[in-house]
Amino acid sequence: MRAQSLDVRTTPDGSVIIHPWGIVGEDRAAELRQLILRTVRHVRPLRLVFDLTDVGAIDPINVGTLAAACTLGDDHEVPVFVDNPQPDLADLLCSAGVPPQKLRYVS
């Protein structure tokens, strides 16, 4: 992903926060997928959080990637959460297989 459209940080408790903004399109799919795989399999944080507060839209490939990240996290015992998705995006994520309990609305 381009540096200006994605922040990645680790919190003091060991959680990794991935914070994209704007439109997350298919041009960024491979890099997002690689970031998720590396984070879950090698970093193994306390939890992985996608903060979608500032995301306007996500293409279908990346919606599927986020759904797959939840399953991958379960397989590797890394809880994955999706924070603050817009209502239409939350519906799309649930339709793609993201369990509703993985969606959180926090400030």
C-alpha cells in the first residue's frame, strides 16, 4: 500500500492496529494480504485490529481479504477485530463472512 493511505502501529499492550483511509482498492490488495499474513503468522500480536474509521470504500477483493484475516487469526490464535466500519461496509463484511462479533464500534 502507498504510505499515505495506511498506518500500522503497535500499541503498548501488543496489539497491531492497521488503519487504512480513503478508498481501499484492488491496486492495494496484494500488499494488504502480505501485511496480514506477515503480521498474523510471524509477529503474532496480542490482537490485530483493522480501524476502518476513515475508510470510504473497500473493493470486493479486500473485503474478502478482511474476512479471510478473521479466519487466519482464529487458526493462529490471534484475535482479529474490525473497528468502526460504516454501516453499509459492516453489512458487506458480514455478508463476506466476517462474524458480527468481530465488528466493534469504539472511539
